[in-house]
Amino acid sequence: MLDFILLDIIYFIMTFSIFVPILFIIIISIRQINQYERGVKFTFGKFTSVMEPGWRIVLPVIQGYQKVDIRIKAVDVPDQNAITRDNVSVKVNAVIYYKVSDAEKAIIEVEDFRYAISQYAQTTMRNIVGEVTLDELLSSRDKIADRIREIVDIETDAWGLKVQNVELKDVSLPPEMERTIGKQAEAEREKRAVIINSEGELAASENIAQAAAMLAATPGALHLRTLQSINDMSSDQSNTVVYMVPVEALKALEGFINKKDKVSL
């Protein structure tokens, strides 16, 4: 009986000595992958699989892994000095929004995808700015940003990255160029003001010509218009009115005198 008890104790100790290390290894092998992450697993240094969110087993020593954040990231592209096609020196900065679309490529194909996409975006932005004029850069910023996004997206697709958007934040000009542009804008506004003023004078002259033609075609119209003007001015007693004899009255008086001279002859 005692022998059976000893055997049971020995069996229990052996079982415990085997399962406890195994359980310990399993516990220390558990790795948590969050919902916004992916894990790239390597076994003996060779790529094995991409781990999805949840608890995953990564065996010590023989396996390793790297986490990759697949959320959209914003990369601030620092100020870049560039020369436009019309030889104007400008300083441009931008922001790039991208995300990791393939965790395996992002880890295996490029050493540091964050640094790589930042450097490539800087180079692309300088090249694109050098292909356009200053006016195009200032008036078509959205189109230029789309061209930068397309070029960067095509190149970084092999790195497992997807460029969502590119925005040009600021375009800085030299002080003398800013003054020149200000003078140009002021001259353009003065030009529009002169054109509008001349168009108004043309319309007014056409209306005055039409009114004069109507008054000349209607007998007594000018006399009535004169009386109306006098009536309008008489409302203010502080005004001194100098009454001008209408041309029609002078012509009538001249005709009356000529007629009297003919009768006397």
C-alpha cells in the first residue's frame, strides 16, 4: 500500500515538473495585438505570418515579432526651398496623411517606412514645384497637391503604404516678391475701377442723348423741363437761382424780329 502511495506522489511530482514549465512558457509567450495594430511574426529570423488583433503566442528565443500601427498618420513635411519654373524662389511646406496597408511589406521591404515616406515626399514636392510657375502654384494648390499624392502613392505602394491625402500648408515668398505682387494687385484693381467708371459714363451719355432727342422731338418739352427744375430748386429758399432763357425762346424772338423787319420793308 505504501508503495502505491509513493508511486502516486512520484507521478504527481513528475507531472507537475513537466506541466509547470510548459504553463510558464505559454504565459510568458502571450502577446496582445490591439485592434489598430498588426504583428509581423518571425521564426528563426524568417517571416512566418501576420498576427491579427487578440492574444497571440510568440515562443521565446525562437520567435520574434514587430507591431505595426495601421491607423492613419500625419507626416509634417518641413519647409522646402524650391525655385519655380519662372525662376522665383519660394518656401513650401506640406502635410501627408497615410496608413499602412500591408504590414508585411512595411517591415520587410523598407527599413524605416516613416522616415522613407517623409524623405520621398520632400523630394517629390521640390520637383513638382520646379515644374510650375508661381501663378500656378498660388492658384492651383489643390491640383499640385493631388499630383504629389499620386506620385508618392505609386512609389510607396511597394512599401505597403497607402497615401490618403496631401495638403500644401503654406507657400512663403521673399519680401520683395510680396511687395511686387501687392503692387500688381493694386494696379489690377485700379484698372477694373477705371473700366467700370468708363462703362458708367458711356451708359450715362447714351441715356442723356436719348433724353435730349426726346425733348427736341416734342414741342414745348424743354420749357416744361425748365419749369420743373425751377420748381425743384425753389423748395430751398437759401438757393440763388439764375434763370437762363431757353434756346427755343431766343429762336422764337429772333424769328419774330425777322418777321417784323420784313413787314416794315
